[in-house]
Amino acid sequence: MTPSEKAKFGIVGVGAIAQSYIQAFQDCESADLVSAADVRVDAVQSVAASHGCVGVNSVEELVDSTSLDAVIVC
């Protein structure tokens, strides 16, 4: 990864605690939230739609769906 590239993050769990992390990505110049996973279909679809990331229902799908540099587990 070059200094001009953003780090690609995934997040596991999109409940109350995760919302602070998700919001932080909106203003972050060095990282993007590219994928989110949660067993609650409605919750993860809502996050994906409002934050422009991929929404999946398992950790396995998260890992397989996008190329990630790091994952936050909430």
C-alpha cells in the first residue's frame, strides 16, 4: 500500500458500539470502510446502504467479499 492509498477496513457487528467506528470512517482520509458483517440482515443492509460498503451476513462472507487490510470486531 502506498501513502496515497487508503487502508480498506471491514467491521464485524454493526450494533451500537460499531456506530462510532462507522461514523469515524466518514471523515477519515487514510482509511475506508469497505465491508460490514452482521447476522441481522436488516441492520447490515442499512449500514451498507447508508455508508456505501458491502453488507454481508457472516465473517466468512466478509473475508471473501472484498480485499481488506484490517477488520474491527465489535
